[in-house]
Amino acid sequence: MSLPNDELLQLFRAIVDIESVSRNERELADAVEATLRGCAHLELLRDGDALMARTNLGRAERVIIAGHLDTVPVDSNLPSTISGSGDQVIVYGRGTCDMKGGIAVMVWLAQRLSEPNRDVTWVFYDCEEIENSANGLGRLVARHPDWLKADLAVLMEPTGAQIEGGCQGTMRFDITTTGVAAHSARSWLGHNAIHDIADVLERARSFDARQIEVDGLVYHEGLNATLISGGLASNVVPPSCTVQINYRFAPDKSGEQALALMNEFFDEWTLELRDLSPGARPGLDQPAVAAFVSAVGGQPRPKYGWTDVARFTSLGMPAVNFGPADAGKAHAVDEQCPLADLEACLNALQRWLTE
């Protein structure tokens, strides 16, 4: 079944109303494919619940415009609702911010830009919101590398219709303290591992979360204990305790450098690495990025979270984040996106790809 596309608002709400929690993107992928299948100017490739569509006009430059189809789980926030009227319309519902507004802009333009000034590859992929090993873009890179070669990638993550350059890296690791179990009535016979974890937490709290300038953009680092577990029972001295720590680091460091820094900072303990995703430098001085910034306008900002721009830059191409909605509303119960943000992104991309 094709998506309705006579009005941008209608298209947006139709995309939002197709529930597509991670690993359940098939219905939405089918709808996007059915909508683009009839476009004579596009070559399509379907891989599982991901879809790519591209022009082949022999242009001097090729760009990728990408977005993920999946959302986090629904929380009584589907189907979509709206408030306001005219240029004050706001659409509410799961995925409106992250990132079906961007998907709507992509579907709208992919159908209509039959003669862009650059060849365009539109990438709609699955499983971005869950573990890195399931990421559909990673699968596409492995299976269809020829489709993912370009001079620039634009990832339509929510940025409030402003360019956000690069992204921070992220890593998660566990630190476990070990004690000796004993009856809490005779606690001197044991050793309390939960008490020992206090030293780890104090070390984490002492971290100097610096602001670091990279290629003209300032990234704010952060280190936080995010999960903690330990103990056997209320009357047992706990023999172990584990804290999980998340480090968000500026893209001046490689993943290996960030890990070495954490090992040095927590030198009294052993780190058990859970995952590590390097960041991406903004690359604002590269010609393809500079041309995009010139066409879109505004002052680029840093991307504080991790996004798949890092995956694109690892392929040797510059990448930026540019999409509708305030990222602060991502995953919220009242997730929302102003229709004006979609229109701003649509107009900017159309200007860049036609003038």
C-alpha cells in the first residue's frame, strides 16, 4: 500500500501511524517501497526491512540522504494527534521527533526530484534504536558497499532544522567490586562489595567533564554511572556489586584513545567493556560540507549524542545531521514535531539539490 502524498502533513501522519518499533519495520518499509516503486528516475534495492533508492544521472557528485524507520516502543502515543493550525501545526506521537519527520521529507523529495543537480541515494534503514550489531545501516554497508559511496551524507536525525556537525563518541563499561558473603548479623566475617562501589562512584563524580573544541564546534563531554546492581538478600553482606558507566567523549579522540583514558582514570579497577562507538569530526572545512552549509544557511552546531554520521565518516565521506524536530523530545511520551520544521528541511534540501 502506497503512502498518501498530496499534502506533507498527510504523508507525515501516515508514516507516524504505521507502528515501527525496532525489528517491526516491515509494514513501513513496504509502504515506502510501494510509494517509490513507480518512480522511473529511481533504482531501488530492498534488503530485509531496509530500502535504498538512487538516481543515476551521471552527475559529478553523489550525496546520500538517510534516515532510520524504527522507533523506540510505543507508550500510549499512537496514533498521531495534532494541535494548532496553519504554520503553527504540531504533530504528536511516537516517532514524530525521532525520526519520522525526516523520513516524510525524504519520501516527499525522493518522488519529486527527478532531475537533481547531484545524484542522490536515499537510504531508509531499520534497527537504529537497538544494539549496534543489529543496525540496518551497518548491514547495508557490509552487503551493498557500492550503494554507499558518496561525496557527502546527510543524516536526518532531529536537529530543529539546523545543521549539527559530527557527533560524540560513546562507550559503556562495567566495574565490579568483590566482597565476601556473610550473615549481616556477623558482618565482620564478610566484606561488603556495595560499600566498596562508593569509591568507584566518587571517582566517577570527580571526572572533569570538559568542553572541547573540534573543527570550530564545541562538544561537551560527560561521564555518568547509569546502572548499578548488587547483593543477594537483605540479610546477607553483598559479595559483589557492579556499576555501569557511560562515557560520552568529544570527537577529538579515537575510540582507542577514549578507552585508554578510562582505563587510566579508573586505574584501580578492571573495566569490562560493553560497547564502544567512536564519534565523528564535523569536517566543516571539506568542500561538500561547506557547499551544504552555504545552501542551507545558519550556524552549524555540535551534535552531542552519537549518530550514524560516525558510520558514514568511517567510510571516508563527510557527514552532517540535519532534520526536523527538537532532539530534546526524542523518546518522550509527548514526542512531537512542528510541521514548520519539516517544511524548513524540505525547502533547504530542495534548494541545495536544484539550484
